[in-house]
Amino acid sequence: MSYERIVKTQSVMKRVLLAYMSTLCAFQSFGAIDIIFDYTYDTSNWFGDEQRYIMDQAAYAFESRLGSETFGSLNPSDYAGTSGNYYLNSLNPVSGQQLLVNFGSTTPVDGARLTGGNTLGLANTITIFPGAGAASGSTLAWASGVHTGTSGTDSTSSSDKFVEYLDNVRDTISNYDSVGGTISVNHSYNWYFDTDLTDFDDTTGKFDFYSVMVHEIGHLMGFRDGSDAWDNNYSANTWVGAFGVAANSGNPIPMDAASQSHFNSSELNSSHVGCACHPIMDVSSGMNERGSFTELDFAVLKDIGYSISASPSGGGINDGNTYTDPDWGGTHYIPIKEDYGTWLARVGSVGAGGAYVPPSAAPEPAYIFSFMGGFIALLRGRKKIRKIKSYLLPSFP
């Protein structure tokens, strides 16, 4: 081969490598964690296109801040010396009955992309199974889910390597990693489903679906009484974790005594909260109000071990989108991964009877990012406006 041809070949290889690296960076810019919504248990097909789109954007509020976070596999077969059955232990979002989904099992429908299968427990993936019907009465929505092995209890030392991984890596006093769960929505309420998340109408007299779903995902990410990391930072109805205290101007955060998994709205001080906006994991919120995960909320996730970036860095179309808190006057940041039209063109839509309607053009790569339970929403009055109150579901024995 001539010298000139060698030089040309090297030049081409460099261009190919640069193109590959640019593509790789584009893929990685959406973050390390995938939050997958699997609609296998949405047997009433309540979640249509608008609802699924908003769910994906609610997930992006977390994904865009988790670019440095990683999880290992939850497939027991990946661990030597593993025996027995291990489950995502939650409640069926439609019937309310106990639901055990084996880690490593595959559901027939991938609710995130609407085609193919979805394996529960992939590395860097959080799988959430939404549905409607089990949440009823005065409950707007709830979330549920813990990991359970054959014994159903923590094992600090075990010959079963998967059990050791669950209890000594995914749930310790210094680190909690979500294992997934279910979310049930009360379909009897009027919900605000506008797919333009840059424009919120606060005169509809409805509950904002986006805000409630962000709250529920927050429970599944770790706002749950009973995990080792949560209990290690919770003391006498206050949150004493270092990051949370710092985000509250050096003060322990008042927590709701009844649920022990929410901030106490009546005792929060707006002058202490840096963004001057109500945290979404507050114990109550009203109709006609929108919020997202605030820095105070994220500080608690940092206290339980998550790697949280300083600002949204997922590569969405509007990571700086904001909404003004109507009471405190501060700013909620509501990052948006993609607009509704782009989302439909990428994933397709839900047709009659829940049938999948593929996109008309070839979809772009799906950048979707991958727990724990809580009831959201007993309603309580404030100036005759109904309030959302969340209560964490108890762990199963």
C-alpha cells in the first residue's frame, strides 16, 4: 500500500472514529438511568397517548439529573450461587391485589416503546408498571414496590450472592437504588393532561397529572419509610441528612409524622428553601397547581445515595423550562425531553382497544431512562380547595 493511500486510510478512519464518538456522546448525553413504563397491567387501557407522553416527561425530570448514576443487574441468573425466587413485590395497579413479578422475567409488551418484550431488572433500568382502578375514593394515586426474596427479609450475610447484592448494595444505610414498582391512578377524578408542558392553565379546577406522577415516581425512587438509607437519615419527624439540611439553609427538614415519607407543608419555611418553591414531595398540594422535583427533593435523594447532577443535562429540548410557584413565588424547573409530536413520531400511538399503531416514519433511537411505594393523596381542605396527601404503602412481610 502506498504512503498516500495509508494517509488517506488513516484520515478516513479518524473521521469514522470521530463520527462514532459523536454519536456515542449523543447517546450518552441522555443520562445513565432509564425509567421504563410498562403498561402490561393497564388492562383497561386508561393510559392513552397523552398520559403516556406525560409519564415519559415526568420520568425525564429524574433522568436528566442522573447522568452519573449506575445500577447493576437485578437478574438473579447473573449472580453465581443464586437459588430461589426473587420478586418486585407490589400491588396490582388495577385490582389492588398483591403483585409479584419475578426479576429477570419478560413481559409480553414493552410499554415504553409499545413493541417487543421488557425484561424486569436490566442494569441501569427502573421499570414502573402504571394502571388505573385500584386507587379509589379520596385517593388520587399511589405507588408501591419493594424487593423481596424467598425469606422476605434483609440478609446482611448470605451464601446467595443475589440476596447479598440486594441487601448490601441496593439497600444499605448509605445507599438506596430503586428496583421499580407500580403506580395506580384514580380514574374518577378530573385530570389536567395538556401535552404542552411549557404552558400551564391554573384555572381548570383539575389536578395536574404531570405533578402527581412526578410525586409518585419520587416515592419509587426512594421517598419511602422502611429502607435502610431512609431510616438512617430520619429522626424525630425531621430529615437530618447532610444534603437535605444544607438545601434547607442548614436546618433539619420537618417531615410529616403520619406518613414519614413526605415533607410537612405546614412547617416548611419558604425563606429556608433556596428556590422559594414548594417541594413536590410535600405532604399536600392543591388543584390548579404545578410542580416538579425541586433542589430540596433532589437533596434527599443525594442523602440516600444517588449521584445527582447540579442541573438538567439530558439533552432535552427545554431543560430550562420553568413554572412560578403561586404561593412562594419561586421557580420550578420542568425539563422537557421532547415535544408531543416528536414523541408520537418516535414511539407510535395507542389505537382502539390498546392496539399499537406504529409511527409513519422510522423512529429515532429511544432515549428512555430506567422505586418504592407510597399512597399519594388523601384530599384535605384548604379554603375549600381539595388537597393531595400522600401516604406510603407499607412493605409486605
